[in-house]
Amino acid sequence: MSRYDRQMRLPEIGPEGQARLAQSRVLVAGAGGLGAALLPLLAGAGVGHITLYDPDIVAESNLHRQTLYRMSDLGRPKAEVAAETLAALNPDCHVLPRTEPLLSDSAAAAVGEADLVIDAADRVTATYALSDLCHAANLPFISAAVTGRAGHVGGFCGSAPSYRAVFPDMPPTLTSCDAAGVMGPAVATLGALQAQMALSVLLGLAPSPLGQMLTLDLASWRIGGFR
């Protein structure tokens, strides 16, 4: 257990918490910028099972923020490369890569097998769909979004309101990193916050991140919190 010694020294984790992480099953939608930041943190912490959905391939224009990948990975499916990298990082973490979209038919079954769902897909339509499924299943849902140098991250569903309850209306104009641009450190910061929220939920730490949201604006250097 020397791999996890530093985090097990925390009294709120210890051997019991580490065993809890090893038994946890997490569904992650997206292996892009957010996923590239949060996935190594989950694997490094000892999360036992990750099911990873991403239909895209590694592209050179993404490497400035998707630092999980290398030039030699160009053209390969992100989910497969991520699974290989995480296995090399921590063989205790079993990653099941899915190179197809997480569509409505498959999403319900995938959500039903998880203890926690993380939305790192950077597609607001997927966010609403996953939140609806998690709300119906009473399952914790961690979601983040970022464009430019700003974004938000929050814990929804489970014991907290759903994403739709907080944001009833889908934005009239859907933006993407491809169209609006984005900086890597902003994405990595929000991805790391997603990982911390996810680990806190899996470990049952108090206060829970469920029902809380952080906004981050690295253009004006402002951080806000909502509960």
C-alpha cells in the first residue's frame, strides 16, 4: 500500500477509505481536456474501475490542453490511448474504453452500473441527458464546462438538485472549444476540481460537494462558489 501512503495518512481516508476507492465504479464521459486532467488523478488515487466513453481520435490541435496524449498517438482513439496510459500509471485501476458515443440507449445501462458519473464531454446536450439519468437513478453527477479562460464545476443529483434544476434552459447558442477557443490551464484546473469532487463523493467526505458549484474566471482572477 506504499503507493497510497500519503493520502492514507489523512485521517478521513485511511485504509478503509482506500479500500472504498478500490471498489468504486466510475463512469466518465469524455477523454478530452477535462478528462485528460481528471483521469490520471482518479487512477493515481486508486479508483478501482473506470468506464470511459469517447468516440473521438487524438488530434494535434488538441494537444495544448489534452496532455494525456503524445504526438505518437495522433489518429488513435482517445479512449484506448487513455486506458493504456492509465494502466501504465496504476495497474490497480481497471479502465474499460468505449470508443462509441454515450447515446441514450447505452447511457441508461452504463449509468446503472456506476457509483458516480462524471461529465467531461464538453457537450451541453450530453450534460443534460446524463443529469436526467443520474437524477432518475439517484446517482451523484459531477459536471464541468469551460471556454476561453472561464468555466464552472459542480456536484449534482444524488442528494442534490439536478443540473436541469440549476440550469432549466439549455443555452440558446451552443459554443465549443473549437469555435470559441480555450486555454489549457483553465481546463486542467476545472478537471482537477472534478477529480477532487469525485473522490470526495466516493469517500463520503464532509462537507459533500453535491449541491455546490464553483465558478472560475482566470481572465479576471475570480473564483465564486454557490450552494
